Amino acid sequence: MASETPQRSPAPRRRPPIPPRAPWTVGRVLKRTALALIAVVLTATLIGSAFFKPVFAGGFHVEPRFPIGPWLADLPSHAWWVVLFSLFSASMAPLRAWRWGFVLPRPRPLYADRYHAVAIGLLANNAIPGKLGEAVRSMSLTRFSERHGRPLPFAVSLGTVLVCKLADVIALLTLVSLSPSGPFFGSNVGLRGSVFGVLFVLPVLLVLLFGTARFAPRIADWLQARGRSPKLENTLRELAVGVAASGSPKHLLLCFLATLVAIGSVACGYTTAMYGVGMRPGLTAGIVVLAAVTLGQSPPGVPAGLGVYYLACTWSARLLGATAEQAATLAVLTHLTTVITHMTVGGISLAVRKVRLRDFLPRRRRRAHDELPEGERLPA
């Protein structure tokens, strides 16, 4: 009988070195400062467009669109519809968590994990510049799934979020196109250019999304065969899995129907708000304003997302018949209510799940963070 050769235990994997942080040079500080100033000026200009208008007759100057003093004094009278709007706004987290389950790979993460991830993402959208809430949402679900022994890679989670975002765009365009207050069945021809612009971008998004599912694995195979960029290779494979996880026509249909419900709920909040400020736009007019503010703020990294909200909200409201005063009231109160509601919902989820700031650091950065002296670590 031949003697068996003892098997050696595999050598432990060596951790890759942690890349050093880029030094804060004078040029880098000046660049960041310039970008921050541009964002602040652009945001202030866009917000100011709700209250002031440029006048070129007799030399350039700006003048108020309406008396500011009486407008401020009248704001407390809108409290009744602000409460209703906050309920519709808060419904975004549970409804989007329900919708998300249709496109996630099996076994699906628990509903509670999906809900808290969406809520934390909503908080991040309002607390972090650049509208990076969707990335935080994906990262949160990855962290929560690890706690329950159901690891879900970040790129897979992000791929399903991209499918959900595409469903949002399609659902918004569908509801706006069918709305009696929209550009095709109503008299708001000013909206048609924007709708056609989104319709032009939509095929590009579809090609990119399904191209990711089809070609990302091939690119990953090419990288693997040449021994290049193993981290990028793994990310491409996981992203393709996330996009392809909802490839079933049944799942895509259910996701789309759930998206209609989720968007319809928030649109009802905007319709309530428009009636609250004194408009009479029609029962489906809320979807027009919601589409304007959502599509305007959709691209991540927009440096003036807050200003875009005010511009899109007041512009669409005036197209629907609002006075300048009514449009400004709608923009200010819906924005403040949305921010307070989403940060409250997200803050509760942070407390319930005991999420720490370092949980959102990349793995290698978290390891470096844990090796720092106690006084230099992020607070729990």
C-alpha cells in the first residue's frame, strides 16, 4: 500500500498593501476650493431663480417675483398639507424596498435588510453632496447581508439598483405621457422637449445596461487570460450578475408594476401639495412635477442638485398654471419636508441597525482605519 503524501495546508493569503492617501498639495486644495465655490454659486443662483428674475430693461438688475414679506408670513398656513406630503414621502422607503426584491438574486435578502438599506440611502442622498445615495444603499445591503451569512457582493447589489433606476425612468415617462396634465394629452407643450430628450437618452441607457450583462463577463475573461486587473475583473463579473439577476420577463414585469405603485404614491403627495398652495392642476399633475425634479437630479455627482430641485419644481409648476408665489411655496416646503422625512427615516434605520461611519469605508480602508490610534478613528 503506497504511503500517502501529507497534504500541506494552503499558505495564508498575503494582504495587499494599503495604498497611501494622496497628499494635500496646494494645487489640490485650490482645485477643491474652486469646485466648492462653483457649486455654491450655481446652487444659490438656481434657488434664487424661484424668488427673483433678471431684468435687462434699463440696465441689468434683478427684482423679486413677488412680495417676500407676506409670502413668509403665509408659510405656517400650509402645515396641514405638509403633514400629508410627509406621509407620502416616507412611503418611498417601504415601497422601494418591496420593489427591489423582484430584481435581487436568489436567495433574496430579507425585507428588513432591504428596507433599512433604502432608508439609509435616502438619508445619504440628502446628507452627502453629489446624490450618492444609491451607492450607499448598495453598500448598506452588502453589509447587512454579510451579518446574516448571505453575502451579496457590492457590485451585484449595485447592478440591481441600476435596473431599478431604469425602471424608474420608464415608469415616469409612461405616467407623464398618459397624464391629462402632461405634454401629450394636456396643453403643456413646453414639456414635450424635455420628454423627447429623455426618450433619446433612454435607448442609450438600455444598451449600456444590457451590454453590461452581455459583455462584462467577456471583458473579465479577457482580463483573466492576461492576468490583468484582478479586482476590476471580479467587479465586472459581479456587476453583470446583478444586472442579469432580474433577466426573467416575469421579474422585470413585477418590478415595473411595483415601480408604478411607488412612483404613484409620491406623485399623489405632489398633487396634494399643489392643491394645498392654491393650484387646481388636475389629479394627475403631481407626476409631472415629480418627473421634472427626479430626472433633473438623476445624474450622480451633480454639483448643484439642490438648486436643480428648485429650478425644476418651480418651472414645471408654472407650466401647470402656478403663480410665481405658489411655485416658490411648493418648491420650498416640498423640499424641506422631503429632506426632514428622509433623514428621519434614515436616522432611525442607522440607530436600529447600529451602523457606524466606518462601516461604509471600503474593506482595505476599514482595515487601515482599525489600525489607527484610538483618537484618530471615526466615531462609532
